[in-house]
Amino acid sequence: MVVISLKPLFLSASLASLAVVATTAQTTTITHTLPFHPSPTPTSSPPTHDACGVLGTTPISEVTYSQIEACYKSVPFNSQVAATTLDSIITIFKDFYTFRDSALTSSLASPFSAGPVDIVRELETIGRTKYTSDHQFHHELSLAIISLKDAHASYAAQCYHNYIFAQPLTLYAPVVNGRQVIQIYSDYNNRNYDGCTVQTIDGEDALTHINAWANTNMGFSKDAGVQLNQALANLKFNPTNGTFETLNGDFSLRDMLPEKAYIDYGLVCPNSTTVVPIRDAWSIFPVTQIEFNSVQTFVQNVCETPPTASSGSPQKRQLFQPKVHPLIPQVKKNPFKQANIIVDDASGLPPPEPIRSAAVFGTPGQAAVVYRLDQRPDVGVVHVWTHDIDDEDAELTNLVNNLVVLSQNGTRNIIIDFQGNFGGLVSFASTFVQLFFPNKGSLDKTLPSSLRVTESIQQLSSALWNSSSGLYDATSFYDYADQHIYTNNDLFMNVTTSIRNGRSANYTETATLDPTVLPAIQELASLPWTNNAANIRLLTDGRCGSSCSMSTFFLTQFNKVISYAVGGTSGAPLSSSSFPGGAVTSLNKVHDLYVAANVPSPFKPLPYSGDVRYTALEVFAPGSSVPLDYDTKYFASDFRLDYSPQNAKRREVMWEQIAASAWPL
């Protein structure tokens, strides 16, 4: 048995591994299937002078959309809170956000469809707008940042994301009889609507409606096809029981207040041409239980109370959490690291319905599971559902042993499945690919990178040098030109000026996060797919983000592995990955660094619970001057596969389609 240990291989102990975790508040994914007991029929709130008093004193099972809407919209605009919030967010996106000027890029080539965004101007426009509603102000801040279509960038005032809104219908977009349609993936109210076609949503063509909704309310990808995949139902591997389970999709499960209390559907079911009108109210589930009985106590207890309440704070119990995408490369030991947030098992939710799938071959790991196709035993599958792992040595060891056993049982070809993988360790982005294409040099599977630089950042980096192992500590980086760890603060002091889309800004010199190189693994040398791209295919749905996107780049661009992408809009190109970014941190975390380093902070912490996350580090394809997030030529998959009613619900059906295309018998 092979045992891998990375510990003696690190060039810098402080950068042994890079973690990738972040919250994107603009969308919501919950890992349990919700029990659908429709909320009471939405009615007007009873006569009262305090809508939050009504909401706060209503039993959770009886809370309605109208009560939540009335409470949110009754909180008066607070100019002091708004000024502090806006000033701090503008500072982040003006001086720290690495894509400030790249975001101005117009006419991005296919497969991207996102337009240019002048984020600073958008924020300044919000500052000049007169508001009466606190909720509207914070909501428009969130939407402005969502418009960047950068899943590494987000803002949420947590009190206005305090409830989960769920539809009993989950949807998907298969191609049926040569035409792409919206169909019902599952009906949690058991009305036998599974498989019906959704012709209209709120009186509009269903596919058009969902695409438009996603464009406004989702910031997951610059590719509208990937956004569509994220908006609709999909399968997610559950390592606890070893099966695939259905996730609802962001259109049907939200933590932002929906536009209205219900959705109107026009359904056409099999063997019928009659349009069946359905109106479904939102089922409502609280994210937290925090006591409040008025607008004033809602603001004090829910908006202003820190997420980690002290024993003297109002009673609080976590029930659900907003979506957490483990997205963003960070130094594992740095103070920005945050834990994955999952649904509390104590919340009483039933386990989701498992989807029957192929039997697992070998031992599942923390991030990957291996299969061998029953109908094609010459083809194995390595499904990597996350890069976010605690023990990289153990995961690599397990993968090596499973790959060896696959080969010993006659498997010659491998499908690497990255669907629904939102990232994890940056080091795993490289080491996973090294299992198939071993490094010949230390920079074989790294990407050049840079950060924004201001005088304030220089002061912070000088104070943090060799002390924090974070993004503003030069000893976390490797000089890309001279190939050594930084031993001083030259990274932040030797600035370069770059003009992008007519704007000038200072950046660090080219560096890279400290690379990890695996030793030679003799057991892998003779496997039929090692250093042999002809025996490997990559499968994604475009929802392969951050460090997963880096793995995709290493496989397809450095090693010429052919890629397939599934879903999106039929007939249109689809990205194989999204938001490679680089690395992220947050306003509150960086403010804490300034305070700890005794350096004047250029912004204040946010008055409300929540945070602003932003891309701090950008990466490039070698030799390119365009940040990879905007370098469109690297994203389109080689082949596209439509969803069908069969492959959307049975992953092994999809794998067999890829095998037949790649290695026909």
C-alpha cells in the first residue's frame, strides 16, 4: 500500500497547504431535502404599528412570507449605518479588489456573456440614492456586487437573509425530442407533477424567466449556461452514505426575500396538452431563532448581534445556514480560514432521498470517490466533489491505492468528474493532477499571480511580514521569476503599474503561492493513464470553481485532456470551470489584521452582522497579461452534453455516454 506524506516536501512550512472556503450570500444551497409543509396562505399582516413585533411573536410554523416582507421593509433607513457600510465597501472595491479594472471589460467572448461593471461607480450611485427602507439599501448593495459575476465577491447583511424560502417544485432543463424545456425534477408535495413540462413561470416562458432571474440574482459565473445549471436542481455526492442526492437549485431555494409570496407555474404533463395552472407559496424555514418583538429589537438582536453570541446575548439557535461555497484559495493557517457551514443535524430534517447510482469501487475519501462502470469495466470514474479536505496526505494515499486497484482489475481509461465542485485546497488543485501527470519541475502546476497594492497595504504587509502566513505576508509567496520564497517584503514594495480598460492601479510583482511537488510515486508510473491524456476525459457542469478551476486548467491546458461539459443552454458553448480567481478574504478579517498589527485601518468593520468578501489575489495563464477570470479563451469545454431525463438523475448514465463518445467499442 502506498502512503503519501507531503510534510517533508514543503518549501515553506508556513504554506503547507492552502484552504479555500468562503460564503457567497447571493445564493443558497442546503444539503438536506426540506420537509415541505406549505406555509400558511400568505395574508396581509394584522393591523399593527410594528411589523417585526408580529413576525417575532408568531410561532415559526405559522410564519408567512407577508410577515417577513413587512418586517424587513418596516426597518427605517439608518443613514449612519448606511454611511459606515458604504464607505467601507467602497474602500474594499476601490483599493483592494483585484478585478476592479478588469471588471470594466466589455464584450467578453463566448462562453461568457456578462457585461462590464464599474463597481465603484455602482456603489457611489447607491450612495447618492435616497432610501426610506434599510432593507432596500442593503439589498441593492448585494445586487451591485452580484453583478460582477464573481463568486468570490459578495455582501450580505445577515438579518435580511434570516429565512430560507423553498418551493415544493424543483426544476431542471433537459432536452426532450430535440427541444430544451424546463421540467419538474421533483415535487415535494407529491402531486404527481414529476416529469411535467413547465411552460410558463409567472406568465413568461419558463426558460427565459429563469435565465433572467439568474442574471439579476446570481453571481456564480460569467457564463449564463453555468448560472442556469446552478439555478436548477442537480445531484450532489453525499460521502456519509455514499450516494448521490438531489439539491434543489438556487431558483427554488433562496435566502434573499423573493419578489412575491408565490410562484405561478403553467404545467403540461405527459399524455396531455392541457395547461395546468399551479400557484405555489414559499415554505419558510428560519436560519436562526433570535428573540425580537419589535423593529427596534429586530435591529438590535438580529442585525447588530454578532453571529457568535455571548452567553449574555439574546437566545439564539442555528437552524439553517446560508449557502457556503468552499470557493476561495487561502493559506490554511492564516486567520481568514473559516469552517464549512452545514445544516445543523439537530434541526430535525429528514435525510434526503438517495438517488440510485453505480456501486462505489474502492474506499471513498474526503474529496473523491472511485467507480468502475458496470457496462464498461475498462472505464473508471474519479468523482471529485470537493477540494476542501482536512488531511491531504490521507486523501492522496487513498486515491493512489484506488487507482492502482482499478488498473489491476482491467480498467484502462479514466473519467474525472468535477461536477458541483466549488473548490478547496489550492495545493490539492496541483497534487491531484500530479497523480495523473507527475511534475517535472516545481512550477509545472502553478499559476503566476498578483495582488493590488496601496500605501495602506504596504504598511500592513510590512507589519505582517513573516508573522501571519496570510495573503498580505510576503513569506506566503514564491517569487515566480527567481523561484524562491520571499525573504523580505519586496513583493509588496516593488510595485508594478498596470493600465486596464483605461484605469491605472498598482500591483505586486509576479509571484505564486508556494508550490507543492509530490515525490515520484512508482506505483503510478505504469498505470495506463499516467502521462497519457488519450486515456483521460474531464467531465464538468461548469460549476467547478476556484481551486477546482485551477485543476481543470492544469488538466486541459497544460496536459491537453479533452473536456466535456453538461447542461447549460442547448446548442451554446459551456464553460468547463468558473471563477479561478486566486484567493479571497473579507473586510472584517482584514480589518482585524490592521488592528492586530497596530496599523491604521482604511475602513471600519460593518455595523451589521455579515461580511464583504472580495478577490484579493488574481491568477494568470503563463505568458498572459489578462487575469484568468477574464481570459475567455481558456474556458469553453471541448464537447457539450445536453441533460436528458435519464442522465440528469442517474450519474452513471452520463458517465456511460462520455465513455461511448471517448472510447467507442
